[in-house]
Amino acid sequence: MAATTTAIALTLSSFTLSSTIPSKTFFFSKPSKPISLRRTFRPLSLTPQAKSSDIDTSFFDDVNPEEDIVFDPPTPPEGFTPPPSFDEGPEETEDEIAAAYEELYGPAYSGVSVLGNDVYVMDSKVKKSSAFGKVKKEKVRDGFEERVVQVRRVTKVVKGGKQLHFRAIVVVGDKQGQVGVGVGKAKEVIGAVQKSAVNARRNIITIPMTKYLTFPHRSEGDYGAAKVMLRPAAPGTGVIAGGAVRIVLEMAGVENALGKQLGSKNALNNARATVVAVQKMKQFREVAQERGIPMEELWK
């Protein structure tokens, strides 16, 4: 009986609550922007901001916007002569215009120079050669002669395959006691020879020689696995040597000498070993000066 009374009371209470709510339908739309719960703080500005009431516009009170304002220029000073107009001057000739253009931008494309410049020479060592417009580099005339000792193909293994280059060994000398050995690599033979010649000119040394154009004494030099033996010779003997040793001695101006390669047959190492052997030589006067004795004492 008590349970039935409780169920009836709950039913009546729910009917009473539902009858009090008005019969309206509510639709909730999805917000277009996400709602952020994070608070945003604006930076504090210490500079005061100007307001519209603080701006002074009193100097515009006497100006009538509908009135035409006429500009009255100041009177020119005494003795003032106005400059001539641009159109009143004499017309410039074509040569004057071409000279002004060449002074600013260089000679014209037509190849005619008004100022007398050489339009075909871009550098002191480069001049125009054939009719196809190619330029040819002249050899540097510094008194040194060049001789190619060896040209070999060398390959370099890289990620994409092999790169083919040429390595050239060049000996330069003036045949008066100065000689140099150089090496260079390039993709072409001519470029490799030019690079090695430049490298050889940077490594010029002086060979001590007697009045008979031979060495003052014996000497030996080694570079890597190559070893070279040099000996002086009597007048009329000539240069008795082979390979790179002979080329180095001939380019230096040595006419009577004996040379022998011992060990490796590598041309570059033998040429540099010859240079090392020559650098060990000294003149008799240098040795006498170091010892502090006259030169005649050296032969006693």
C-alpha cells in the first residue's frame, strides 16, 4: 500500500513539472570559431596615445576650402639672370653624343670607338685572333721557356661514376740558372699545361754553376721513392742523363753534367728529386765565407 502511494506521488510530481515548461523547441548552433579558454594579455604601452581632442586644428580656421589659393613666388634678387632653357641651347652632334655614351657605358657594339679605345682588347694579354670571334691567349713573355715532361690521363672515382682529367708536368727555365717544376690537372690537355706552367713559375729556384756550365760539386737528392745522383763533368761532355733529369738540367742551362735516376721511374718524383739535389749545392765562395777562410784554402 505504501509503495503504491509513493508511485502515484512521483507520477503526479512529474506531470506537474512537465506542465510548467513551455512548449518551445531550442536549437543550438555550432560556434564558427573555437572557443579558447586561454586569456590573452595585451602588452602594456607606456607611451601616451593622442586623442582627437588633443590635436590642434586652429590654424585651419582662417582657410576657406572653396577659395582658390594663388601662389605668389618671391621676388628674385638684384642681378639675377634666369638660366637658359634646355631647348634653347645648341644641338649636340652625333660624335659628342657617342663620346658621352662611350664614357658612361664603354665602346659601342658596332666596334667604333670615338675616344680611341681598342674595342678588340679586353685584357693586356688577350687579343682578337680568328674571324670566328674567338680569343687567343698569348704566352707570357717573361724570358722562361716551357717544356712538357709528361701528360697522363687520370680518373677520379666519385658518387656518380668516374671523372676523367689530364695531368701535365711542365718544366720552365731561362737557361741561365733558373728552373722550376710544376704540375696541373684539367679536363683538357691545354688547360692542364697552362696550369702546370703557372705552378712551375711559382716554384723557381736558382742552380749554382761554374764558368764551365757545370755543377760545383757532387750532390744527391731524393723525393718519395725516387733518388737522383748528380755529378759535374768536364767541358764538352754534354748532359748525360735521361728522363725528367735531363729536361730539368737543360732548361736550367747546364751543358756539362752527369745524372742518374736511382729507384723509381716516376717522372714527377725524379724531376723534384733533381730540384732537391740542386738545392743542396753551394758555391765555393759561399763555403769559404761561412768558414771565414780564403777560397784558396779549400783546395789545400
